[in-house]
Amino acid sequence: MNKIGVLTSGGDSPSMNAAIRSVTRYAIYKGLTVEGIQRGYEGLIHGESLALNRRSVGGIIHRGGTHLRTSRSEEFMTREGRLKGYNWLVQNHVDALVVIGGNGSMKGAEKLSEMGLPTVTIPGTIDNDMAGTQYTLGYDTAVNTVLEAVNRIRDTAVSHDRVAIIEVMGRHAGFIALESGLSCGAEIVLIPEKKMSMEEVSHHLEASHKQWKKNSIIITAEGAVSGAEVLQYMKAHHPEMNPSLTVLGYLQRGGAPSARDAKMASLFGQKAVEYLLSGGTGAVVGLIHDNIVATPYEEADQFQFGIDENEYELVHALGM
């Protein structure tokens, strides 16, 4: 093996740049050359690339977003599109590919491996919902971003005796909502994995406010129920609680990575290169029970981690 490629695909997440830096510098340390593919699989199809070296990835470890840029490619979802990308890699003597991204990105990497190109996926998504790992790059930063925002929103909620509704990302998984909710002392957390009716929300708030509370925080994951729906219900049934809504949106995907994210990106990058050099052909790098491992794509579904049931119960027990 002489040359590896690296790309970022799908939604960006904090510490993707730290992973690019780690893959590049560790590969060079091991005697390889590195080709950076721009704009994810879409850029791969169109041959958009640049040679990476130690200097070109200097000063990016602390930056959010992705130095290589990213996209979502409809064309790569077709066999013809994947063949274009595969042929470009072969023609440019790229012996293996490191993909940094989420579930869709991993599926694309798996398809390339099936075509004969060794690939390894580094999990990069703030949702923390990928198979083969208990931790994805960007998750810790996103939680801390939400926590900082909620703490600021709580200041004004307290001042106005208000119920503040905060919508966070999490279409299929409620990790961000649950961890930030437990960390900030939210009264209610709504997540896709646990259905809570608006009547239950209402009952919980009424019980809480009858005791001594005059303000509350509701954090809802976008995949559970939209913040707009919660706000509409609250205005109709509890106008006296003066409800307000903040949708944090893409704020959660930006910003400098946390120390944990930057560290894990560096370790994941090292593991990815070592896996390829050992002759590995297709796997996702991940954290499983405090060990950094490379799990073959076909086995990754055996390691699908859900939310902590105790944390879900605890956030509502403490929020009363």
C-alpha cells in the first residue's frame, strides 16, 4: 500500500478536521501518501482532489466544519455513480479510502469495499446513532453547544416565569436531547425512542408547577415531536405558562470541537490507518466498552447502542 484517500461525506460535524489531520499525518508517518477528496462522494465521482501533507492539515484541528468540504451525492447512490468513483480511485493509484461521516457515508464505503477497494469508516455525526460504536465524532461538542444555549435560555425563562421549549437535532435518536437535558436539569425531554403524549407533558408540568416551580425547560429531539407542535399545544392549553420556542438547528453542527472530540478524532484516525496497513478491507472504527476497535461492516449491526433507560427515567425524576 502506497497511497490512501480520505473524504468527508454527509452532514458535517465538529472534529472532522481533527480526523482528517490525524489520518493524514499518521499515514505519512507510516510512509504513505495521502489524497484528499473534496465534496465527499460527489467530488469523488468528478475527480475533485488535492494532495495532503503535514503542512496542509496544520492549524485545522481546532476548526469546525470540514477542510475537504462535504455534500450528499444522489449519483453515488447508483451503481453507475459508484463505478465512476471506483474507477477514478484505481486510475489515480489510491489503494484504500478513509471515509468520515454518518450512516449513509458508511453504506457508501461498504459498497466500495464490495467492489474491491479497501475502506474504513470513521464515525462522524453529532447524532451518535451509528452501528459499531458507542461514540461518534461531533456528539460531545454538540451536547456542550446545546448545554450552553439552554443555560442562557433558562436565564430569561426564570426572569419571565416561562416554559422554554428547545428543539435539538436527532431525527432517529435522542442522544443529544437526553444528555443535554440531564446535564442542564431540564424538566422534560422528548425523544424518538420514548413516546410521551402532550397530555403526559401537561400533567408533568402541572404537577411540577403546583409544588413551587414557575419556569421549566422542555427539550425535544426533532424526530420525537417538533418544537412548533409543543409550542402550539402549550399555547392552547397552558397560556399562563408563557411558553416560548427556540430551534437550535445548525448551531449544533458548528464550532470548535471539544477536547474529547478532538482527542477521539485523533485516536480514530490512527486506528483507521493501522487497520488498512494490517490488510483490513472494510470496517467501521468505533469506541466499544472503552476500547477503540475496527468492526467489519457486516458485523457492525451487532453493536447498535441505544439510549440509557436509567438516564431517561432520571431526568424526569429530577425535573419534578
